[in-house]
Amino acid sequence: MNRIIVVGASAAGLAAAETLRREGYAGPLTLIGDEPLAPYDRPPLSKQLLSGEWQPERLDLRTPADLAALGLDLRLGIRATGLELTEQTVRLADGSAVPYDGLILATGVQPRRLPGEGAHVLRTLEDALTLRDRLGPGRRLVVVGAGFLGAEAAAVAWRLGAEVTVLEPAPVPLAHAVGTEVGQVLSQAHLERGVELRCGVTVTGVTEDGVLLASGEVVEADEVLVAIGSLPNTEWLDGSGLAVGDGVVCDEYCEAARNVYAAGDVARWYNPLFGTSMRIEHRTNAAEQGMAAARNLLAPEARKPFAPVPYFWSDQYDMRIQAYGFLRGHDEVTVVEGDLAERRFVAVYRTGDRVSGALALGMPPKAIRQWRQSIVTGAAWSGTVRSAR
């Protein structure tokens, strides 16, 4: 490898660049990011940064000295606009084209939006600071979407004294991911605090006064936050020849084409541990996949499949939620420790005849960590869960 490019300067891209250097690559290394800021951490945007507990500089993933030590050709505030696989070049918005021998794609995602003007999204530091300036006692906030991001932002806004309404199209928030019973427990935390949670409603657009529902009703608000999921940043790859389908399609090594790998939120790869392709939008996965892609790019003769047990966490009100595994599409969920009503429990998830995930609420880390091994080994459901009970 004479020249490597990493497109995407967030957690996955930075992890890839650092791993390349750590593994001995000393050649030209270009890191391209569309934001003008040095790499920073995103999970605190909807929590500590939005609440004002942290200031922006605390989100920096590395100091300027750490970045300088990597010897990067650092190109921030510039978008990648195209990829030529045959010529092995990345085109940039300034009209330049950068050649490569190896390429890692870590361009992340962008928020889904609704028709209309004036709504907030929560993806960048600027997004979070803009919303933070608009929240406070008596301000009316409507959050569209009761997923983890929307729930975290709603909890912070409530703590800041805002009047919060959460609108969710599903009958039970997050039921598709964590199951109906767990989703109901998380919903109850909003209701107990006076947050208005309306489920089974569809928002069709944003208006000057708030949001418009499919029923014709207008829900009034001073501010609107749209948190209805994300789209992988792959539009710049149109016509490149790469397979794209809800992300950059990769094999078990995170390879999308010869000497082209993908990592983080934008990568859809085959995870042999679960026997399915997946795209994971979690901070831990971004860093781990960035490292794996870098190693596989540098040493193709010693490549290893990227087969992690996904992990994520969420902080809402006084609740810490932690989960291991691949919970989506599960067939059954059962509580093996604690009690749902007390909001202190460990729930385990079955897909087929194996343990595929575990989620803990209000429990110490060791309570759920022990289930990680069951997920890794694909432990049989009946014997494992019966033993735990």
C-alpha cells in the first residue's frame, strides 16, 4: 500500500486511521471529513451536551497533538462527491481527485427529515447547540419519534423545564427492537414525569405552529425535533460500481470491493456470528469496525471476519439501559432477573433456538455481561434460560 484514504472523520474513520499507523503503515494517509471540526464523539450530543453539563471541547476524541502525531493529510470541511473504482480515486467537492491504493469508507449517516421548514435534527455538534439554545422552562418541544435518540432528547428537555410531547407511529415505542413489554416500561418513565406520549400517530409534516398529523390535527410547539431514524451516506457512491443497499454492502471482512472496506454506521456487512447481514448505528461498533477494516486492508493474507457481539447503551432520566447482541427480529423475550415493574431487570432474547441478545435496565454491568458469552457461543435457548431462572 502506497497511499490510503479514509473517508469519514468521526469515530470509525479515526479508529481506522489510528489502527493503520499502529499496525505499521507509514505511507501517505488522507482523512476526509465533511464537517470542519476535528473528530468528536456523538452520543453525548443528545445527553450531556444538550443538557449543558458538557461544553463542546469535551467531545473531542483526540487532542490536536494526538492528531498531529498521526501524520495525516487531514482534509476537514470538504465532502467526498464521487468514487472511481477503476482509476482508484476519490473526487472531492473542491474539484480535486485524490488517488488511493487502499480505501476505507466511514461516512456515517444523515437524519431522516419531514416535509416543511424549521425542525431540528440531532446529528452534529451544531445541531445540538442550536437546539440547546432553544430549550428551557416553559418552552414547548415536540419530539417526532420515540426511539433511543428521541427518548434521550425528551428526557433532557424535560429536565431543562420544557413542556415535552413525544409523537410515535408505533403502538409501543421501540417494541420492534426491544419487545413490547420492555418498550412499555420505557414508555412509563415518560408518562410518570408528565411528558405527553402519543403513540399510533403519524406526522406528515412540519408547520410554522408545530407539526401536522395525518388526521389533520396540528400539534403546536415552539420547537420540533425530528428523530425518525437515519439514512446511510451513500449517495456520493452512485455510479461507482459499489453495491449499495441500506449501506455499503460488504462481506464478513468488511470488504466492499478490492482494497475498499467500510466501517461504522454506513457499513452493511455479513456478521457470521449471527448468520445475517446487519448495519449497526452504535458508537462501540463504529470504533471496533474501523479497527477491523484497517487491519484487514493492511494484511489481506491474514484477514479475520468481523463477528462482534453488538453493544449499546442509553441514558434516559435516571435509567441506564445496556444491551448486547442483535435484538431486532427476535422471536421471544423473557425476564431472567429482577422485575419489570421496578425497572430493575435483565431480559434475554431468543432468535430461532439460540440466545441472540440481552438487555439490562437499572442493573450493574456484571448482571448483563455474563450473557455476552451465551450470545458468542450461540447457546441453546431452553437450557440456558431454564438454568438462569
